[in-house]
Amino acid sequence: MSPGRRWVRLVALRLLGALGTVAGATALLLALLFLAPGDPIDTIPNGEALRPQLTEQFGLDRPPAVRWAVRLGRALVFDLGTSYVYRPGAPVAEVVARPAVRTVGLVAAACALAVGLGGLLAGITAGRRSALRPLVQAGSLVATFVLADVLVSGINDATWWALQAGWIERPAWFALPDQASLVRSALAVAILAGGSGTLAEVHAELEDALVRIRSSPWVDAARARGRVPWGAVLRAMVPAIASTLSDRAALLVGGALVVEHVLLMRGVGDILWQAARLRDYDLALAIALLSAVLVAGTRLLAEAATLLVDPRLRGAAR
Amino acid sequence: MIRPTLRMLGAVIRDGVRRAPLVGWLGTAVLLAVLLAALLSPLAGYPVGADVTTARSEAPSAAHWLGTDHLGRDVFWRLLLASRAFVGPGSLACAVAAGLGVPIGALAGWWTGPASQALRGALGAVAAIPALVLVVLGCARFGTGPV
């Protein structure tokens, strides 16, 4: 088989695996809802009066497997259903499209911060006794929602107190809940990277990887020739980063939804909580499905990065 | 058979205790404090409904160690009593995860071929849904009141 065809086969298999994960997650979510008492019509105002029409419209008279297949088929063409309470009559895809981009941005920025800062700290602490290590690990013990609440309350209270005392004017970053704020976004990224434990995990994994790389024969040989192969060292660290981010993907996505809610940011997290409060069944289910897609996508990217830098794994994966 | 296994388990635990980092001890201390609070709070005889004082939004003091909230409730006692609400479900979740995870993991490791792949795929699908999303989805389906 030619190298080009091998690559196509490898990519196709991985994509099929990710699609299978999403299909399985959808089946699980729907199974949980099928097993629960009642149906979506119970959550709609005046639903009982319109039950026959709504049952036919929602396809509730069909067998569960058919409903799963229909929902999955619709999701493939970005039809995620209709919002019945949060924004009555609006397609869910339209409601969540822009907030989803913000949430993906938040998760991506938290990953970038965890990798950048974790790599920097690992470079400082690898193979040495350092007070930084327990400090980073202790920070990861604090839960995301506690960290978010304490930091936000602390900064808000301190600023409000300084304003009341006449020490400062209202600073430009002291934004109202519905306003975009750079400080709030930066705070959200830092809380998500630290509070989800991703920073501590990346730091620990990269420390181990650096110690292994430093003591490997190819680095010794390069040093003997008077140069350090930084490009190869960075490539050798990719599998450790990819594996950590892949393991942490679900925690990061779940944490993003909490951080958005606590910091009043307009991402899918905030919509999910409102959908839960209003019992907007289709909207909440669609966001759960989007979260699963995001997690599966992160894992797929992590695997692709590992396969790209490690030819031995490419050989094993064929 | 049993004695060597127990000896090996003992050695693993002793090794783990000796090598545990500072943060591991810190985490264990926090966990033990929460467990103790949950176990001992009923013994203190502090009734749930009797924690309303006339002092509202008070700062921490000798009478109210963590102060009082806007309704005059003692924050320290509420914290102690609340610990029971998550120690029970948390322990149950750990037991269920271990009870299901160990045999499923053993089967996935023991079997080979499509059965093992299918089991791993199913577990991957379960792990792809963030736990918090499931909780919120549960609230959407059942409401947020007590079960």
C-alpha cells in the first residue's frame, strides 16, 4: 500500500472512531432521557392540550432506535432541533452557534495557557528540587467553581470597596454582566487552566518527559557535537501534551460551562444552565451533544498530533 | 494464595505512603476533614432548623466561627451539616464506579478482537460526555428540587 493511501486509511479510521464516539454518546444521552419518567411535552406550557399533534411532530410515537437514528442524521446536517422555552420556535443550531464559538475559544485558550505555562514551569523544575512543584499541584486541588467564585467575589468586592472609599474611579474593566470584558475573559481562561487541574497535569507530564529526553542517547550525542536539537526536543514533548489534553478534555469542557455560568459569560455554558432551569429539553440535549463532539474532537486532534510526530505509532496504528 | 496477595498489597500501600508527595498528604487531610465533619456533625446535636439567630450577616466571632449569613444562619454549622449531602453521593459514586469499572476494565483487557474494541468504544462514548453536563441535563429533565 502506498504511503498516501495508508494516510487516507489512517485518517478515515480515526474519523470513523470519533463519529462512533459521538453516536454512542447520543445513544447514551437519549437512553437516559427515555428511561426517565414523562416526555418533553410535559415541559411545554399547555403541552397536554396539544399532546396528539406534538407527539407526531416530535416523533415520540416512533421506536427509540428510530428516534436515535433520526436525531443523529439531523445532527450530521446541523439540525439540532427547536428551542421551545428559551427562545420559542428558534432552531437550536442558530441559538448555540455563536456562543459555541466563544466556548471553544475559551477551552482552546485554557489549553494554550496550560501548555505554555506548564511547559515553562516544567523547564524550570525538571530534575531539580523546587518549591514551584507543590505550589502548582496544590493549586490544582481547588475546584474550578470554588476558584471562580472566590476570585470573582474577591476582585469585585475589593474594587467596589475601593470605589466606595473614593480611592479609585470606576475602572474601564469593571464591566456589567452583559458587557464583553478582557479582564473577565483572561480570568476565565486562567481559572479553567488551573482549576481543572490541566496546568498541574501538563506540568507533571512535561517534567517527566523532559527528564526522559535529557537522559536519552540522541540528546547526549547531539550535546557531544556541541548543539542542542531544540526542534526534536519539542517534537518529543508533543505526545505527553497530547495525551494529557486528551485525558482532560471532558473536564475542560465541563469546567468551561461552569466558569461561563459563574462569570456571567455568554457562551453555551450559560445557555445550558438556563435551558436546565427552563427545562428546554431539546436545547439542553443539543448542548450536551455539542460537548461530546468537542471532547471527541479534542481527542482526535491529540491523536493526530501524536501520530504526526511519532512514526513508530503510525506503523503500529496501520 | 491469600497471604502472599495481602503481603503484596501491604508492600504497595507502604511504598505509596512513603513516596506520597506533600500535595498527596494535603489532599488526604482535606478529604479526612470532610469525612469527619460528615460523620460527626449529627453527634453534635445541632438541630438543622435551629440555626437562625437574630444576628444577620455577622462577621466571624467566638459565637459564630464563620459568621452568619443574610438570614442569620450560622455558616460554620451549615457547612458541617452540608458535608453530609455530598459525602454520601460521592462515596456511592466511587463504589459504583469501582464496582462496574473493575470488571468492565478486566473484560476489556482479557478479551481480544471486536468485543474488546466495542467495549472500549462504548466506554469512550461514556467518557466523552462531561459529568457536569450530565448533571445539568438531569436538572433539565427532572427539575432542580430535592429527589
